[in-house]
Amino acid sequence: MHNFAKNLLAWFDIHGRSNLPWQHPRTPYRVWISEVMLQQTQVRTVIPYFERFALALPALKDLADAPQDRVLALWSGLGYYSRARNLQRSAQLCVAQHDGELPRNMESLSALPGIGRSTAAAILAQAHGEPHAILDGNVRRVLARYHGVHGWPGNSAVQKQLWELAESHTPDKRVADYTQAIMDLGALVCTRSKPRCSECPLQDKCVAYRENLTAALPHPKPARKVPTRDLTMLIVRDNLDRILLERRPPTGVWARLWSLPQGVDLEEASDSIMDHRSMPSDRLALLPEFTHAFSHYRINVTPMLLQIDNSESRIADNPDRGWYSHHEIAELGLPAPVRKLLASLFTETRSCEPSTA
């Protein structure tokens, strides 16, 4: 075992994370769920989501058989909902084509929806101890600094170089620990900003440390202007304190999640559900605006609350539309900003109720 892996493992034995919930037991299914959740999300955020998900769907077949609404509800708040849909689709393919198990070979595993080369390698390395290199964001940062690799890691040539370096350092023994160790080093020591180089077991041969390049490497993604879109969300509430929700289309942002009627303005938001020309304007209230950021753009949301009586409802029949109570909404897959908006609305409603004491 060469010095890079040896020094890293010695550090891991003292400082590494060895009590993460997906490590006990470290089954292929649990490693897979954690790896997908950890994409672009920090460990401390993922832990409660993982524990809730694993409790509700403890085995691959449970995931394959679950209603999609249940899967999306368990995922709600993590974002990137295509990851949850891909998880379930992969589970269903495993049941249909792989005897209900994740395949053991790299080619078949990485071919499943949402499982690329690095995720497949992490599953095989951590669950089976097979010597496969990984290259997530933390590993890219460690390798770019250690070897002084210039260029944005998303560039194909730079990525190819980093993969070669990752493979050269991956040992034949203690692969599961090594895989966790290099991720931990990036997350805990070789951080994006203010890395703790004095605590790093690789400091003595790190090019970025020696040449004072830790702030420059890895190179950031080339900047581009983030567009902003204006959006109106209509909260229609009946006299039973139920909220009207619509299921989003199968493609596009928040695909197949339940959300509020929305549009560029109030007319468009209400057009699909009622005759907006007869909308009772005296029961229409403007709520505080908020902004939500996606990876490529952000939205400025104007929420409007419309209170109606059941007898006045002009809501068109639609299988992807329905009235839901506060408790029913908790079991649905909703985008995080919509769930937060409705939670604040229900909290405000309860706080205004007269005391029965």
C-alpha cells in the first residue's frame, strides 16, 4: 500500500466517521440510498432523511413496491427529486432483472437509472470491499489540491485526469475504509473554504499547500448569470381548512410532486381550476413573497391565499387535483418551499384559533 492510502487510513482510524447510520449494517441497499442522498447534500442534513427512509422502506423490494407519493414524501426537502424517482425505477428494474438485488458488477450497476460510475464504485467498494475508485465532489477537491490539477473538474479532460489519479491511489485492501476516509478528508479537513491544512495527513506532499494554491484549487465552474423568474402560487383553502393541490406534470421542475396552482400571474395560476373572473376578491389575500434557488435559476414567488366555501367551489374534476388536510399533506411529496409555505399557513391558522382552556 503506497503512502497516500497508508497515511489517509491512519488518519481515518483516529478521526474518520465510523458510526454513520448507513454503515451499520453496511448493506448494498443502505450504501446505495446514502450515496444518492449525499449527492450535493451534506452528511448532517442527510442523516435524518436516511433514517426515516430506511425505517419506512428497509429493503430494496419495499422501495420497488411503494407508491411513488410515499417515496417522494420521504424525500421531500432533499431536493433534486429526479434522484428519488430514479431510485425507485432502479429498484423496480432490480426486482425485474436482477433477482431483487443490486447487481455485483460495475457495468450492470452503473447502467441503472441515477447510478453513475462513482456511485456504483462506492456501492461495490463499501458494501463488497471491491477495489473501485470513486470521484465525488470531496474526492475531486482532495486530488486537485494534492496533485495541483488546474482547470474546472467538470471539464472532460480534467475529469479524466482526476479519475486516473483516483484509481492510482485506491488500495487493494481496506477499500471500504479508504473510500470513506477520502470522502471524510474532503468533508472535514480539505474543505472548500478555510481548509485545515495543519490537520491533513497528506500535507507534506500536497502541491496546493506547498504553492499556496488551496484557495484557487480546484478551479470553480465558469460563472454565468443566474436568471430569475417571477411566479404566482395560489393557495385555495376551503371552510374545512383543506388546501387544493395539483400534481405536477411528469417532466420539468418538481415532476410528479404535489404543488399549488401556479403561473406567471394570478390569472394564469387560477385559470386551470376556476373561473377567475368570478373569483371573490374580498377573500383574496397577498402573502409575503419569497425566493427559492435552483441549481440553474431562481424564482421569486408571490403567494396568494383564496378562502372559499365548499358550496362555492368551481374546481374542475381531475385525478391529479384534490383537497387535502394538514395531516394528509404530510404524507405527500411536496417541493420544500411549498411545504414550508403551507406549514407557516397552518401554524398561523392554529395560533389565531380561540383557546378552549
